[in-house]
Amino acid sequence: MMNMKFILSSIFVTLLIIGCGQDRDADPKYVRIAISSNPQSLDPALATDVNSGDILAKLFNGLVRFDGISVVPDLAETWTVSPDGVNYNFLIRKNVKFQNGRELTASDIAASFSRILDPKTRSKRTWVFDAVDTFFAEGNRFKMILKHPSAPFLSLLAMPTCYIVPIEEVNRLGDEFARRPCGTGPYRFVRWEDDRSVLLEKNKNYFEGAPEVEGIIYRIVPEPLTQTALLKRGSLDICEIPEMQIPVFRNDSVWKERIQTVDQLVTVYVAINTERFTDERIRRAFNMAIDVDKIISSIRNGLGTRSTGSVPPALMPEKITGFEYNPIEAKRLLKSADFDFNKKIVLLRSSVRGTLEPAEAIAGFLRDIGLKIQIEPMEFSAMRGRANKGDFDLCLLNWYADYADAENFIAPLFSSKNIGSAGNRSRFSDSETDSMIEKILSLCQGNERGSAIIAVSKRIIKKAPWIFLWYPRTAVAVSPRISGYTIPAIFNGDKGTKYKIVKREVRQRND
């Protein structure tokens, strides 16, 4: 007998497709990209989420930007760094205009950075400037003096937080600037309709030349199955493929050639509350109990790589070894630590898509070594609140790169200074690890810093404040009518300047 839940879900998706087919946002002259939720804010100083960062990259520019994981010029044509690594001197491009028509100057950069640091702005990213002593404009140059060398400093400046805004528009619009942004980017803002779409049109005066497409429509479609159905129907051009649908796309004669994958600068892990599980033997046992490779192959359809620490491989100076699946050794470690097998352990997971099956698999492996595991699903913000306060045993989480440097996967997550909402949700405190992190923060790029990153990463694995799971691989399907799109390695790495619409029809399918 056919599952009634499946029938109702299919009817729901079909009705959504019919409704969306009449949507004026389905304009074929635009590139149509699916996102699952509203952006948090379109004010660079306030945005902290992935969707906002992706959109902001199209509307604004910073001194520098990401090309892959490399930092390249953006509003700064060139720059120099003093031998001691503390003086940065940026030469600012000429003939760059804000979308209100005014020409950008070096003073706009100083004003934008001062605004971020102003407590009245309430930016959550003031830490980007922690290493900065002072900055100022001098003609067409912008200068920054650091308190000490900072190896990831240029990567920090490529974050959406550091995009440059016209202060007169911020002052004129006040809080409304977050919904009516104005920048210098390749696209200009037109409209944002909550729970429906964000519309951008090409900036004909962009300093590197206007994009070839008329614009971009970000369509807000929460349900992944609806996204892929709209894609196949021709009402979307770009969307992420859910893990469960990977085999369907790989076996489709049209779409198998339109799949892109990229290893994300993301790590997925289970935070272990180290204040409740103080013995590292117990934490190491948790790691050895879980067959991560099996979860990746059976649940994620191969979209990921088993973690060998917190730092994604692309950011590591060299490969290191993590935990291997060894349930026999896991049981031995628990017994040697006099672990109480009658203790009930709660694994928190958010109720968002994609966490149910991994959480059940993790719990199953832990039960196999004798643990009493209970899964507790929660709304994401509530779960994060409990994790921040330390009100948990185990918590399934992930961490996205803010900037492309290994330090971003070490200091925020394991320094005792950052326990709680700053990132260290496992509440891990180890004086030797803290000293090693401080050393990394004080060094410039080079072999010594690379060796320090490897050393602290190995110590973190040994101490096991997490259950290290996987580095995700994202799969995206791109319509045959679109060329020039490549999945960015980091969330704000795509400015949309290479998109083209080609004259090809998309086969319509309902499967």
C-alpha cells in the first residue's frame, strides 16, 4: 500500500510548483537561485549568516575579496605590508561609484570601519578588528596599523562585515538600510519580499564592467524537495541537492552532467560537554565508537570526508591522523575510566533538515558500546542557547569558516577565553592548548606557524573535546540554461560576475 504521507507530500509539492509557475519572480532573463530562508540582514555590519553573506557579496565590495580561498584585490588595487607585519598600506581604486552615484574615496573605508566599531551599531563582528591599533585615510590610500602581526588579517578583511557602505545612506535610512542596501557591487538591490524573494539587478556602472545577466532572483523556498522540483520544471536555475536525492540526479541523463560538488570550509561535530565528561579516555571512546565513513556513505551518499581534527584539509599545512573506528578499544577505554554505563546521556540536535538521520546513526553506534543515549530534537536557536550555557551532554553542531585560515577552526572553538557563545561550546579548558593558540595568533605566515597549527591540532585530537565527524561536501545542480556558475569555497566568494544565460531548453520532469 502506498504511504499516505508520501501522497500528501507529493500533492503539496505539486501545488507549490503550480503556484510558483505563475510567480513574476520566474523571469527567465534573471538567474534564479534557491535559498532556504530569509537573509538575516543586508547591512554588512549586522549580517552573520550564510544567506546574507552570499547576497551581500553581489551588492558590496571590500578592500579585498576571496578567489577560492586566496585573497585578491577588490577596492584596493594593491597593498604593501611592512617587514614586521603590522603596517598595511592600501592603494584605493579610482572611478568606483556607489549605486547612489557618488564616487567612493578612502574616507568611506575609514567611516565604514568606524561604524562597525561604534557600540551604537551593535555589530557582532567587532572582533574582526581585535588586532587593529588604528586606521586612517590619506589621499587615495588607506592605512592600518596593527597591535601585533596577524597572519589571517587579510582574510578577515574579505569578510562581509568589512564591506564598504556610503555613510550618508546609512544615516538617511537608519535601520531601514538593512532592507534597502546601497553598495558598489556588480548588482544593485531592488526588492526584498519576506519568505518569497530578494531581487537584484545588474549595476551598469560597476567598475569591472556590468554583469551579462539582467539580474539575480533569490527565491526563498524552505523545502529542499520543492527546490529540486522547481529546478527540474525550469523555475529555478541553481539549488543545493539534498543528500537523499543525489542518486536521483546522478541517474538522470540531463542532470548528471549538471552537478557540481565542492568540499566546504565547514566541520560537523558533536560537542562533548567537557565539564560533565572530564576524563579524556571517555571522550576518546566516544570518537572510536562511531563509524563515520559508514554514515557518510549510507546517509550522506558520499558527500563528505571523515574529520581528522577540527580544521578542513584545505587549510591545514599537512595531513594529520584522526580517530579510527574501533568499538573494542572504545569499550576498553570506558571500562578503564570506570564509566557508569547506567548514566543516561542526552544528544541534542536541531530540528532543521539533515540532522535526524545522522543523529540516529551516532546514537546507534554509541548504544552499541553500551551507552544509554536519548536524542532530543530542538528548534535551532533554543538548542544553541542551551549549548552556549553548557546545559547539555552532547550536541550535534557545525562550524562554517568566517575566513579562510586554520586559526578560525582553532581559536574560537578551543580557547578557554571563548567558552560559550563565542564558539567553545564544549567548554574545553586546557592551559597548554591555550598557550599553543596564543603562539599561533602571534605568528606571521610561514613554516613556524604551520608547525604550530599542526601541533595544537594534534593536541586537540588527543584531548577529544568533540566527537569529530566529517567535513561536508556540497552538491549543487545548475540548470543547462546557465553557464559561469561555480560553487564558491567560502560562502561570500561568488560575486556573480561570470553568469551567462545560454539558449537551451530544460527538460521538464515531475519525478
